[in-house]
Amino acid sequence: MAIRAEVNCIESTSPLRAGWFAVALMVCLPMLAQAQGYTARPQDAAAPASVPTAPAANLAPPLTNLPGRERRSLNGPWQALVDAYGSGIGDWKAVWKDKTATGKHDFFEYGFDDSNTLQVPGDFNTQRPELTWLEGSVWYRKAFQYDLSAAQRSGRRLFVHFGGANYWTDVFLNGEKLGSHEGGFTPFQFELTGKLRDGENRLLVHVDNQRRKDGIPAQGFDWFNYGGLTRDVDLVETPATYIQDYAIQLAPGSMRQVQGWVKLAGTTPQQPVQVRIPELGVDVRVQTDTEGMAKLSFEAPFQPWSPAQPKLYQVSVSTPDDALEEAIGFRSIAVRGDEILLNGKPVFLRGVNLHEEIDSRRAHSPADAERLLGQAKQLGANFVRLSHYPYSEHLVRLADRMGLLLWQEIPVYQGIDFGDAGMQAKLDTMLTEMIGRDRNRAAVIFWGIANETSPGIERNAALAALAQRSRALDPTRLVTAALYGPGFHGNTLTVSDPLIASLDVVGVNEYFGWYTPWPVEPEQAVWKPFGKPLLITEFGAEARLGNHGANDVASAWNEEFQAEFYNKQLRMLKRIPFLRGVVPWVMADFRSPVRLHPFQAGYNRKGLLSERGERKQAWHVIHDYYQEIGR
């Protein structure tokens, strides 16, 4: 690969050092910024024509199986500049031009050097104390060397791939805008071919984590808004015609038949494609059409992937120009009435909710993934809900190897403006990016399309369309959503939401005994069936580790009350005949600025573990229950 990545020490004017003063200006002096020529962010007004704001049009087609490709990591220190007002994205400060003063009278009111850096991947909020509460813009710059003549001789192409950046991202190469991306948790990439210089090239990335009324999630959510380049950044080199994407999974209803496809992109889309699974003697050859697409269909005696035996096969996909290989598991997931069938057999999901946070920061590394999924395994779980957004590819691939079933969802959370003119397109794009990355992961059995959204004409239509979109993108997995819990009518609970008709499996979040007192004894609660499998996708109560007292006083925030909460919940849940899984909220305490009680101290304390991983009494209640039903 003709690339050498490095951080260069580049002569700079006075570098902007972010501190409490910059954050205070962001909060207190917006009128001053406007008076001095502030150019609004894309959500506020149109940026100059030289900086287009449409996020999707300039994105390169997705690259599946990034770990299997020829790539060079750009992880490590990046030069950084904090731009709390976002003034550098317009023509006033124009940081995106990436200029350095050269003459006696020439100067620019921004600059980069190696004395101000941020680690990538990583959220910017936890890397400097003065950035803790920043919801605004940060610019990242990285220089790399490129042998242009060698690449041109071989016809190679180059992409920059971002595993995730929160929330709005603008990417520039050598002062030229490549494009923008909206969304904090899904991968995206831009092609650099034809824009590169021989020798040094400079990538400039502007990331803005300001919450948006028209965002996904919107302005109100119950977790910390970690900003920045929070996942891996890679330079990816491909041949002129390359394998862009593929789907190789069992056909619905079959344990032997694979129905899939391979998609090529590039200058010569019509090519022969070979798919091999050496362990099974599979060797399939197909020809792509003028669009680079070829359908696959073959049979093999697969050993099915399952939590007990997470069998993975080495699968290779190759053309005369390109070749990829990865480990893929094969299993079936289906519903029959109110049952969930894994490999044709009923399964009960012993679950837990996670947040992608560890050590009070955004988790991002393989080691972080091992800690998070290790906690689930220790609890006795066979299922993890990745709430409330797609997690890193490291974690999803690890779940494949560990044998943990996954629910993945996009952050369609409370407060989404479903009536916004561009919302449906954003929903579709985010879902497409999530499914595109992980459609070959056996661990993923559910695509979640929403969490706690209120029924309404616009919401109902948008999410019904999103469910259809999910099935069109991936007919091999089940579509689900987590709904608000029902209220009691006497001792009866009826789950009623128009979205149920569009779902394969219905999730319900309920907090009887915490936000809502028990109107009857748990054993007296009667849940009315609705003909589909039910998962209790959230239930929990708060307790601060080490705080002890009476088990019947909610306001005491103690471990005894939390443990008793779960004991009472289990007394009810064991009596629901169509219940197919339980998912306590949540594995560990996590940061949330909306949690204002002194016992919370900015954390949601519903964790079975503390934020440091220490076990509360409630952990033992759930662990013992899972041991009992898992035998």
C-alpha cells in the first residue's frame, strides 16, 4: 500500500486552545458571534456554496468487510482545534481551507500544531477537562504520504473510511470538500482517488455533536452526548474494480440453502465471481451483470451457529482483481405464532441492555468490546440489546465469536420529528448503513427500528415504511421495536400500538414498581396476548452502589430496593405465557446529564453493576434467575 500516515508538525499561527472560556462564549455570547460575521451550521441556515451541506450525495458506496481489506490505520493522535461556535465551517474563518501564513502581512485566525492533539478513536469530551460539556465543533487534521505515481500505474483507488463520528461530519482533503455525513453511529467513507497529491496530503475533518431538532436522535435523550471521531479511521486501497458488498446468509426457512448476492463497483463491473467455503467443499462461480450484481444460490451441510456452538466458516469472495475473506456463521431465525425459533427450535432470550460506555467514556476498542460482552456472559445472558444505537464493528464481530445473540437498533428515540420533510430519508439512510455493515453477522437476529416513540399519524407511517425497508434490505432477520409499556386496567395489561402490525417481535419497556407503583400484586397481573412474541426490553430501578436500607422505599436509592424490584418483576414475568425474553435495564450505571439527584450525580443508576463494574445486589437476582432457567 503506497501510503504512510503520520502527524506532521506544521508551522502555525497562534493555535486556538479550548477552555472554559470558549465553552462559556458558546453558551453566553451568541449575539456577539453573529455581529462578527458568524456563519450558521447547516441546521440553522445554508452554508456558502463552496461548502455544500447535503450529507448523502457525496458519500462513496459502502465497503463491506473492512477488516478483510488492504488498509492503513489513521488511528492515533490528530491535531485538533476547538471551534465552539462552528465559525470555521463558513467563509468567515474558513478553517476548511487549511491555510498557513506565508508572507509578512498574511495571517489566519486559526491554526494547528502538535501541541493540541486528540486521540482517535475517542470522544473529545473525556480527553480534556475543559471539553467535558462541549456540544459543538472540533476540527481534526492528519497528514499522510502517498505515492501517486505508483497508485496510478497499478490503477489503485483510495478511500477514507470512518467507523463513526458524532454527529455531523464534514470531510476535506487538501482544502477541497469531499462531503458530509449525518449520524453518530454508522460507518461512512469518501473516495480520495483523483484528488490526491504526490507526497504529503492533509485530511481535515470537522465534527459537530450539537443536538438537533431534526436529528436522529433528536434533542432529548438519556445518555451522554459524546462527540468527535469516536471510532476507527482507515485509508482503504482497492483495485480499479473491487468487491463492494455481498450478502451470504441462509435463506429464510432453510438450514442448508444460501440465497445471496455479490456487488462489484468500478471500471469493469462485469466479471466472474468465485465464492468458496473450503471446510464444506463449496466452490460457486457466477457472473456479474452490467451493474456489477450477481445473485448466489447454493446448498451445503452447515453446522448451525448458536450461542452454545458459535460455529464460523471461513468464506472467501474473489474476482480476477480483488479478494476478500471473513468468518461467517449460518443460522436461521424466525417466528411461529408467539414463539421465536432459532435454528427451528424455540428460544428464550436471557438478555441485558448495554450502553457503549466504559470507564465513563465512549467505548471503542476491541478490549472495550471484550469487557462489555464479558459482563453479559458473566451475568448468564445469551442475548444483548445494543441500546440505543449501532455499536462498533469490533463488538458485533466479537459477539459472533462469543455466541451472543444481538438486537441492533438505530437511535430513533423519544422526540423524533417524524413530520420533518427530510426525516424519512434520514431514517432510511441510517438503517441502510447499519444493515450494510452487519448483514453477514450471525449474532444479529433483530433490526430495531425505534425505542419509546409515541403513536401518531406521521410516526406510524414513517416506522411502518422503515419496517418494510428493513425487510427489503435484509429478509433474513426479524424486525422489532421497543414500545412504551401499557397501563393497568384493573389487573389487565393490553399492549396496543398500531406499529405492532409491522413488527415480527414486540418489545415493551415497563417500569412497574419504579416509575409506576404496583396497583396489584405482581402475580395478579394478566397480560393479554396479541399473537406475536413479547420481549420485556426494559425494566429496572435505580440504586447507588453501597447505599443500603429498607427494600420498600423507592426514594432511598438503595441496593435492597433495587433487588426487591427485580424479585417482584420476576414474579409477574414468569406468569406471561407468550413472553420470549427479558432484558433488564441496564448492565452498568452510565453517564446521563438529565439525572439530577445527588445519589445519581449525573449517572443513570439502574445498572446491575456500578460504572466501575462492581456488582450490586440486583445483579445476583438476575444471575440466579438466568442460572435457573438456563439449565
